Amino acid sequence: MLLKNQRGQMAIFIALFFQVLFVFFAMAINVGLVIHDKINLQNAVDLAAYYGAAKQAEILNQIAHVNFQMRQNYKLFTWRYRVLGGVGNRFNPYNVANSTNSILSESPIGNNLRPTVCVSDSFWQEFVNLEGDATVCDDPDLTIPNIIPASGGGNIVPYYSNLVSFTEMANQQLLIQCYESGIFNWLFAARILTHFRVDGLVRKNIVRRLSNNLSSPEFQDLRGESVREGVRNTFELNLTEANRAGITDFRYFNSMSEGQCSDSQFWLPEVRINPVLMFTDFRPTGPNNFCEPENVPNRPVPGRTPGPGGLTNLPNGLNQPQFVSTFVAPNQLLIDHWSGEPSESTGLHSSIGFEKNPWCMVYSGVTATTSVRKPFSPTGGTVTLTARGFAKPFGGRIGPWYGQIWPQGSPNSQATSRNEMVDSLLPSRDVSGSPMASAANEDIANHSRFPGDTFGYNSLRTLSAMITNFRNDITNQISGNSAPMAWGNYNHLGGRPSLEQTGDSLARRADIPNPSGGSQTNDAPQRRFEVAAVAPDPFDALYYSIEPSYFYNYFSEQSSNNGALFSNNEKIYDFGSSKDEGHPGAVPQFHVRKQVEEAVNTYANGYEYYIRDWRNLLTSWHQRGAVDFSMDPERFGRCEVEVANPNLPTPGNCIQGGRTGYSVKNVSRDYLQSGDHAVGGGASGLSGPILNPPTF
């Protein structure tokens, strides 16, 4: 009996023991399931935040490349002014350098060689048609004297009256040539200045469309699709079934839609500049000199007074209908632009692009809450889980600041002297507190060729190499019975509507009317030199994220649904591209890789400051491995495997090797809320909190 009771007690004990074990087992299962759901929720949140940051990075990458195009636009303007505008002048640095054996030195040009637009020479087809072999710009100090008529011989010199008439006619013709030359020079100077601003406006509009979109709480990706929806879909598709069924809260945070940073004018201010250029006007200075040169700037500078433009110097009685109707009458736009910088409201103010406010950090945040029920819960209730994650683009470069420091709260970077500018050769900036020019040559259009450059186009060596190549090439074409350069090569630069139609800012083929009848076809021999002039240099490679295949990565069907964010008028591609593919040689797919090739072929001798291999633009962040974030020098600026099919867009055009543009990484909330972000630049590393910390 006792043994039987003991067995019964043992059975009860075993039953109770297994019940306790089952409770612990069930508890362990529940805890495991909760931990699994918690990990899954955190992973899904992190992936969703990463997706949002990746879409932000795509926008930043396109902004960066278009910002580089705006610097290219300024480089083209500078080249046209400094090189194309004076190629016919036998006293420009092309010959000065050769005669002084200083072609290999980086010595600056002297004040007597200050650049001025003088294009009334035999290199230009229309001027040849008008004046034969007139070359008044061959010598910048040329003075055309008045021919003094003979006197006192009316009764004894045969044909005296005919001689007087001939002298008067010759003087009249010289005076016409004098005025026409000044007008011709002014027209070229005003045209390149006007188009610099018009091209800048069209590209500004692309940047503003992108930056305003990025600052919207409901911003779209490059394909025109909702980023918020993409973040939500990424989140849900990576959840367990329990988490997906139990979502009670989901919030997406776009840092660029918060506070001051929601204003794209604040986080991406424009760098408006005040460039000076001069043209050579020819004016009568007295009874003995019909035509004396004067270098006239487009705005007041120390020691110089601006003129109204050669157009207004043409007196009544000399208005040749053919000349005026061909060159002057259609150019009221040029007159308006020459009279001063357009107002900020027009968007046409001279600009070199945009600078990124470092105190507005671009990142994405996601937080979510789920309520999950577990099978062995003793109360039958649910468990509430919450996770949040953040990710940010990093490693790319929109472009350099104008000044070297950016104090928190400042609307733009700061430079109190030219030594504190990133590119000390740029003209004065049109904001209060920026260093202004103390001498006339400081605001003349110029730029750095490499970091720390102190000469730019003031370098005798640079001008010598550029003009030598250019002048020899044009001279060879003329001697080979090819047409010289022509005004008609720029007929398509008639203002914003024309640029939006063609998308082409470079010289192009044109049929040029001939006063004697018929027309001549001109193939724009200067076009390839203009392509080379805008090609990236070492300064660009350091400060910009440059996309070697811009069209394929931002305007193809596969990459962005043919540029879904933009209307057809707004779309404009890399320099060398055209939208009107019916024009000879016009293609939209011309890109930076071809610009680099053109520079190599054009400046093979003498000029050194350009990128020789497009792969050297792959200078953005990359890492050695999954957990090794150190730089791999074997990949930096190199590409081991290129994209075989351009219709399969890949940033940087490289599958294996270096990278360009922004990468993405997950970051912690503590990092974003830190008060010690050293992002303000300068030797002291100005630091402080960002202006758009997370709200959750």
C-alpha cells in the first residue's frame, strides 16, 4: 500500500514537474519569438531608412553633377573671353611667350596684356565678308590716322578735286571700319556674357527643381515615384507576418523637410559672382586720329569706366543697312545684359553654382511600432515592439564653398579676404561681407586649374599653350581652304527659348550668308576646343562628384524614366550634347568621358592641367571590405571593370573599382543629436549641433 502511494505521488510530481518545464519551455519559445520579431522590426526599419537615404543620395548626385556643369559654363565663358576673344591679336601671350622664352614658366601676364575681346580680324568669316582682310585687332594699340587732304592746289594740281573727294571717301571708309570693328568686338563680348547667364539659368532651374523636391515631406525619386511609399513598401516587405499584421504606427522622417533646412535657398544657396570682361572699342579721339582703341569693361572697376557698348557709338549717316540688320537689330537682349547684372528675381545673375550648407544634414529616419501576439502567452495579450533607424548619404561632393569656413547660422560660407576663398581667382561674390576687388584684374573672369592655383588664365604658360594649339589649328584650316570661324556658329544662342530647344551651348555648324550672294557652310572648327575647355581639371576632380556618363544615368528610360522630374524644356545634358538630333553631329549622349578624350586630343602639347583619363574622376568614398572602412588605393581613381552596356546605368560607369557620388550608411540617433559636429571648416574645425536633428 505504501509503495502504491509512493508511486502515485511520484506520478503527480512528475506531472507537475513537466508542467513547470512546459511553462519554462513555452516562455523560452515566446521570448525567442519576441526577440526574433524585435530584431526583424529593427532590421526592417534600418532597411527602410537606408532606402530613403539612397533616394536622397540619387538626388544629391544629380545636383552635384549639374553644379559641376555650372562651373563648366563659367570655364567656357572664361575661355571664350581669354582665348577665343583674342586669338587674332599678334601681341597676346601666344607670341609674347615665344619671344621671351618663358613658355615653360608660370609667370603672370603683365597689365599691358590684360585680356580684352577683339575679334575684328580675318579669323571670323563675317568680318572677312564685310571688310576683306581687315585686321584691326592684330595690334591692340593700333591707331588709324585721319588722312589729311591736300590743300592749296586747286588751280595748279590736275584732278585736285578728285583727290579731295577720294580722300574724303577714304576717311569715311576708315571711320566706318573703325565703328564696325568696335561694334563687332562688343557684340562678341556681350554675346558670351549673355549666354553664360542664360545657360546658368537653365541649369539653375534643374538644381532648384531637385533641391525643392528633396526639401518636400513627400519628395519623389528620379523616376517621379513617391519615396515615402517606397520606404513603407521596403519596411513592410521585410517584416515577419506577425509584425506586418500588427503595425500600429509608422513614421518616415526626411531631414530636409524640417525647420530652416526645408528652405532650399537656405541649405543650398547660390554663389552669385560679378565677373568683369572688356572689349576693345575704337573711337575718334581728335581731328588727327579717326580710330584709337580703348578697353571698355562691362561694369565699373578701379581705374576703368564702363561704356555703353560699341553699338551706341555708331553715328547717324553710318548706319549701313546690311551691317546693322545682320548684327545689331536682333540683339536687344545683348544690350540689356551688357548694361549690368540682372536682378536676383530673374535668375539670370552671373553664377558659378551652389554651395551646400553643412549644418543641414541630409538623412532619413524611420520609426515603427507593432503589436504582436504569441501562442503561449499566459494572459492572451500582445507585446508592443518599437524600433527606429536612421541612414544618411555621405562621401560625395556637391562642390566647393566660396569661402573656407561656414559658421553655424550663416546663410553662406565666409571669406574676408581672397586668401580665405577656396578658389581665390574667382570674381567678387555678390553678397555682403565678401571680399571685393581692390584692383581691376581681380574681378576679370578667371578660375583655378588645380587646388591652390594662384594664376589660372593669368599664367603665361597656360595662355601660350592654349592659344598656340588653337591658333595653329585654325590657321591650318584656313590655309586648307576651310572656312574660318563664324558668328553664325552661335546663331542658336539666342536666349533661353533657343537653348531649351537645342540644349547646345557650344559653337555648331551653320550656313553663313555672303554679301556677294549665296552662303557658305561653316563646320565650327572651334567646337572641339570649347569641349576641351570645359573638360574636368584637377580642381574639378577634387571638389565635385562628376558623373562620367550623365545622360545614361539620369535621363535614360532605365535610370529615371527619361528624366520624369523634368519637362522637355527643362532637360539639358552635358556640354557637347544637343537635343535637336536632326542637326549634324547632334546627340544627347555626349558625356564627360568624351570631353576628357577631346581634351587629350586637343591639348596634347604644352597645356597640362586637365584630367587625362575619365577613371581618375572615381574619387568618392569606398571601402576595402564589409567591415574594413579604410581606403583602398588600388581602387581609388581607377576602374577594373567598366559597364559593358550603357543602357544599364551604373553610377561612375564602373562595376568594379573606384566610385563617384554619394554612398549611404546607417547612423545612430546619438550621432545625429551630437553637439560636436565639426563641419564648419577652417583650421579650428568649427563645430556644433546640426540644424535638423531627428524628432523621434
